[in-house]
Amino acid sequence: MEDEIKQVIIIRNDISMSRGKTVAQGSHASLMSYLEADRMDHALTKRWLAEGEKKIVLKVENEDSLKRIFEAFRYKKVPCALVTDAGLTELPPGTVTALGIGPWRSSEMNPITSMLKLL
């Protein structure tokens, strides 16, 4: 059986963001990590697009947790992107808000993300 391809978006749950801001930050994470994945394996991202673009949105409780997860995926060479807000609306400049991972093979993501809860 082929490994499932999915994208994971992780949002910080400890900062106050409106629903719209949260969606925007998740969208930034999705696009940024997609572009990284496409550079690494175009055939894989093409397959993900053809199969319906599966996404999972999870949450973490603080910036340190988000950064640790980001570093773990970078170490594993799984495409990912950390989102830092520009500070033009609700948040101070430089606030780390979200992480996009993949699209990539679930078998390489699940060991790190399976303990997180849905947003």
C-alpha cells in the first residue's frame, strides 16, 4: 500500500487571534510549506493535488512547542515552513503563529504529530 500524502498545519493556541487571523496564518503556513515540498518532490505534490489535498489542522500550546516541532521536521528533511507575523493588524511584529508541514508522506509526519490535538 502506498503511503498517504497529507499536509499538516499547526496553529499556536496560546495567542489571541480572531478567527480570520487564524485562518490567514494557517493559509500562509499551507502555501509556504507546499512551495517547499514542491521544490523537494514535484511528483509527490502533484499526487497530493490529484488526491484531494488532504490537510489536518492541529494546535500547540506555546511558541517553544511549535519551534521544537519545526526543528524536528527540518532535521528529518521534511518540508516545512514557520510563519512569523508582520505585525500589521492584531499581533506584534515577529510573533510566530503557525507551522506548515508538507504535503509529505504520513509515515514521516505521524511519529511527531500524532500526539497533538485538532484545533
